[in-house]
Amino acid sequence: MITRTTRGSSGLTVSAMGLGCMGMSESYGAADWDGGVATIDRALELGITFLDTADAYGTGHNEVLLGRVVHGRRDEVQVAAKFASTAARAQAL
């Protein structure tokens, strides 16, 4: 099982190891729904509950992917999300 750590003064507890989800939607080839779902599911099985995404990853694809996987178990994960990034704004123009 993955070690957990407490962040900040709020008492938020997260897995000490996180999963960056960017590569599931861009940068390393075409987006792969099935592979992304399987990767996130496996991370959760292993106790990795700290997941990182952004609206710029795959122009929103990554957030949709993550949302589909954690639907119904949102209370089991902690999501770090960046938004309104320069890259996302540039693609929208």
C-alpha cells in the first residue's frame, strides 16, 4: 500500500505518490480512453489517490477522462487541477 501524508493545516491526507494524467490525453501520442481508464483504475487499486489534471491537457479530454473514472467514488480521491492556462486559452482562440 502507498504511504499517505497530510498536507497543510486543513488535515487533508493524500497518497505520498501521485499520478500525473497529462500523458493520457496528449504529448506522448494519441489519447487512449481505455488505456487511461485502466491506468487510473490501477493507480486507485494500489492506493494512489492524488491525481493531477488540467483543462489544457487534451483540450479538456483529460478532465473528462478523470471525471468518468472517479464518478461514484469522488470521496476516495484528491484531484489537483489547474485551469485557465495560457495553452488552453491559446487553443480556444
